[in-house]
Amino acid sequence: MQQFEISDLITAVEPHSGRRLPVRRAEVVRRLLESGDERGSRIVAELPADREGVLDPDAVDRLLISVHTELQRLSEELRIGERLALGRAARRLVGPEHLAEAIG
């Protein structure tokens, strides 16, 4: 079963001009449900749409910005890049076979 990123489904642009295209909420919900993503379908179902069922582009933008901001905050808080670099450095210095005992 194909898995989708919500952000890939709630945005669409014309390839040549980059002009934003309308996205129908019901179509996105259907695709998410078909892929087994019930939680994602509920998120999209709650997004505002106009009378024709086209997602509100401003609401979509606000959602994408808030998700990006939260991911950035988590990245800074968890310092994932630094931890990965530290782990690689420790493996090089100690050797993978002794890393567990070195960490204690």
C-alpha cells in the first residue's frame, strides 16, 4: 500500500509556471483512506474548503508553516545532527564493538 505525505497531497502546482492549482479536499481524503492513513484523512477533512470542496490555500499555507516550524523547533531541541555526529565520532574512536561498554 502506498504511503503519502499529507503535504504532498494538499499542494499542487503547474509544472511550467509554478502557479498554484486547486486541490479538492475529498480527493485527498479518499487517497489517504485508500492508503490506510485514517489519521491523515481526519487532518485533511478538518481543513477549510470552499463551496466546491477546494482546499483554502491560506489554511494550507498556515498548516505547512506550523508543521515546518515545529519540526525546526524539535530539531533544535533534540540536536539530532549533533548527536549523530557524536555517535559517528565515538564509533571511530572506540570502535563499534566497544561502544556499548564505553558508554556504560
